[in-house]
Amino acid sequence: MSTVCTLILVYTPELTLNSLVTALESNIFIIGAMYAVGWFVGGMMDIEAQHRKQLRQSVLDLKAEINRREQMEKEIARLDRLNMIGEMAAGIGHEIRNPMTTVRGFLQLLQGRDKYAGDREFFDLMIEELDRANSIIAEFLSLAKNKAVVLTEHDLNSIINNIYPLIVADAMISDKNTIKELGEIPLLYLDEKEIRQLILNLVRNGLEAMSPNGVLTLRTFIDGEEAVLAVKDEGSGIALDILEKIGTPFFTTKENGTGLGLAVCYSIAARHNAVIKVETAATGTTFYVRFKLPGINQ
């Protein structure tokens, strides 16, 4: 802009070298001032542009931090609910199971008597319902925060390989397929029984979410300072209003579900200082269980 203004000042129809020099000399102060102002304004604009860029980045960082805090608060609230349910479970679970065991024993005893021969199907039904109630209580007890876990070094891939035939059998029964893609990961401090339960719960949920011929994929890999177990299905995804309630005890969308399967998974993950993340879309859902690598601050 300063150059354009200078040309306007010195330009005449009969422009020659001598007239150009004369015009420059007579307007040197104005021209110098224009360039000085131009440099100053340009510098200020550069500084303002940098400040705007920093401000935009700060706003983006602030939004990311707010989202992270909201997710953390939701996770804390979820764990608080699990802990509360777990404390209740630890307090009353055993007291409920003891009389149930007694009732079941007497039902089996009476079932064998000849005078009840015509009612044995009713005895079978009652015993079956008691067993179902007992299995629900067993899951209920798995939510207990202070449940004893024995964390020793285990190979997560070996645990998956050991139970994979059972996973394949479950998939075949419902005409579905499974794939495992196990990457190299170090030994982790795990409770093998609990990790088996977590994997089977996630796998069975994934299988139930898919139509026949769907493929369920199990993956393990390293992501930064975490070892990750991923269970991906090819279902229709999870609605947002349902996704927010995932892992809440007794919340279920299944007709015959107890709402404890995923709640137990979240409790197991918490006892291993791991976290569960969910990604969902219309083409399927992936559950990520993220374990801290040994030696990383927990």
C-alpha cells in the first residue's frame, strides 16, 4: 500500500528520470512516514494474527479439557454406582444364598419321593429358577469393590487363546464368525479368572448384537503406554441415550437380561486399574479395555 501511494505521489504524464528524482526528494518525508507506518501496521497485524491463532488453540484446548473432565466425571459417577451396589452385594449376597441352598436341597430330597412323582416337572422348574437366581447373585457379588483379586503376571494373549475354542463354539451356535488378531504385548498383572469373565461377557454381548453371518473380532495391541483389548461386533450400533447408561447395574435392553454383564466388566476393569471405552456406529460397536503397562504410574 505504501508503494502504491508513492507511485501516486510521484506520477505525472511527462514523467522523466529527473522529475522522478525531484518528486521523490520533495516527498521523501511523506514516503518514509508511509513506509514506517506500513511496517508498523504490518507488524501489529502479524502479532494480532498470532494472538488470534493462540486464542483459537486455547479455546480448542479448553473444549477438549472440558470434554475430558465431563467424561471423567461420568466415569467416576459410574464407578460410584458400582461401588454402592457392590457394598450392598457384599453385605447381603451370602445371607440370601444360604437359605436358597437349603431350599434347593429340600426340593431335591422331596423330588425323589414316589408320592411326588407326578410333580417332578414342577420341582425341576423350581430348582432351575433357584439356580438362575443363584447365578444372578454370583454376578451381583462380582460388583463388590473390595472383592479379593490376585494380580499376577499373565499373558493376555494366552488367556484369549485358552478360551477361544469356547468363543468359537458360542459363535457357531448362533451362525456367526469370530476372528482374533493378537499383537505383541508384554505380561500384565491380571486376575486370570476375572479377565476370562470380562472377555466372555464382552464377546457374548457382541455376538448377541449381531445378525447371522456377522463377524466378531478380538484384537490386542499396544497404544502408547497402554495394552489394549478390543472386542468389535458388526451389529447396528448403540443409540446415544443407551450408550450413556452402558455399565449401569440392572440396566438392560435384552428381554431376559439382568443388566449385570457389562456392570461386572466395568467392576473388573476398575479392580485392574483399567478403563473401558466404547466406540459405536451404524456398522458396529467396539469395546476397548485399556490396561496400563507394567512400570507406568497407575
